[in-house]
Amino acid sequence: MGAPPTTLPAPPAAPPGEMAGFTEALERQLVGARAVEFVTRHVQPPAALYVTADDGLYCLVSNVQAGLVLNLTATTLLPDGRVQANSWQMAPPSNGTQTPYLFPLTESFLLNVSVMPAGSVRYGQVWIFCTIRRGGLASGVNLQTVLSDYLDAYGGPTWPGSRIRHATEERGLVIQTLYGALPSGQAVTLTMPVWARALVRSVFCQLNTSATVASRQVYLDLLDAAGNRMYRDMTEPTVAASSTGAYSWGLKLGTAQSAPALNYLVRSLPEVFLMPGGQLLVSAANLQATDGFVNVQVDYEQWFHF
């Protein structure tokens, strides 16, 4: 008679949370031997930041883009294991001042925070600072900064992983201001808002003089908020009556150049920052009420100044 059929022992009962019959030996047959083993139960949450019901996301937004809407999102892992997605919207004014927001959180692990604009935004137009705050909007304690950066149409900062930057780091917003022709007798002026600082990169203008006899001497001033002169470039030669002089300043051109016969001067600008309330001024000694600056354009780089 043949040998009785071999009866294999029943596999041990699977621990809670594992499929019945799926043992370590069977796993090795399926995926092969490996030197590394992974914990599959009682795993720590994939987050390093735990928040309570007393905490919230506190955001400060500075913006110069009209009609801006920002979408702020945060994903949290609740104590019962559920993952919860949160989203809020912010519509800050476009006057450049800081606007605060506070969004409540539930007790949970904070997995990520990100911000995205709803429309087209240039880098340098919007700055956001976001932190975990315990307390109210007007008063509270900031526990940990999660976002601090500019954003643009391609996206915004995301936590974790994004750098924490100051608003005056790296490049700023490049602005080209075309004044065209100014009213007769008026100087070229550019004044910084109370929330901004700037580095002037180039200035171009022409001065058309009237028939009034006088020698006009064009100059460029950089002034602080109190009107104190930080820098002056007094050009030569002077411009006579019924004449035109053209002037072009550029950042760090080196030695200033001039071509008196053509009444066209190329000048160098220093790396001097205009702070909040500071002013760029282009005018002329003996400027007459009937003289006029035309074809005026000023290019500068601007940052939010906090």
C-alpha cells in the first residue's frame, strides 16, 4: 500500500492587522530574502509637529497685486488615524501693508502646509509669513515658523522642505516706470512707500529748455526719508536755452562718460538703497518754469521692507 498523504500543519493564526495565512515565511517566498525588515504595526506618525486645539495657522501677507486670492492648505493626521485636508482662502489688499490671518487647527499631527495663488502673480509681488500660533490674532505666541517666502504664478512655499527666507533676500520685483513727458518746470521724482525699499538700476530722461536765457545744470539726487542727501551726481556741461540734453544713468557702469558735443551723457549709479520714504530726484539748477523733462523712464528693483 502506498504511504498515507502528508498533512501539512495549519499556519499559525495571523496577528491582528495581518491577512490570514500570510506568514513571514510566505512573505520571504514571495519577495525573496532581504536583510532589512520594516515595522508594519505601531508605526510612528510621519510628522514632527503636533498641534493642539489651542493652536492655529497665523499668516502675514504683503501684496501689491490687485484682485489677489491665495489658497492656503494644510493636511493633518487626527489622533484616531484619519487624514484630514484643510483649506482656506485669503484676499489681501494690494496696498503692500501686512495683513494678518488666523486659521484654527484641531489636535493633530501637522503633515504639510502650502500656499498657491489663484491667478497670475509675478515673483516679488506677494510675500507670506506663516507660523503656528497659540493665542489670538492680535496677541499670541508664535511657536514655529513654517513658511516665509515670496510666491509667483508657478507656486508658493510648502512646508516641510521650503527655505525660510527674509523679504530682502535674493532678487526683488523689477519695476519699469515710464513717466513720459512731465509737466513744464517739474522734476523727476520717485518716492518709496513706507513698506518698500528699492535699488535704482537705470534712469533715462531728456531736458528740453525754453528760450529763457539761463544755464541749466542737471543733477540726480538720492535722498533718505528725512530729505537728507545720500548721493548727488551733478552733470556737466550745462544746457543752454532752446536746447535738448539727454541723460542716461546705469547701475555700476564704472567711470562716468560724457559726450558734450552731442548733449548726451552716460553716467554711473552707485549701489545705494532707497529705504521706506526715500526718494530719487532728477532736476536741474536754474530749471525754468517753461522747461520740461520728457521720455522719462526709471527702472528699479523693489523688496518688502519689514
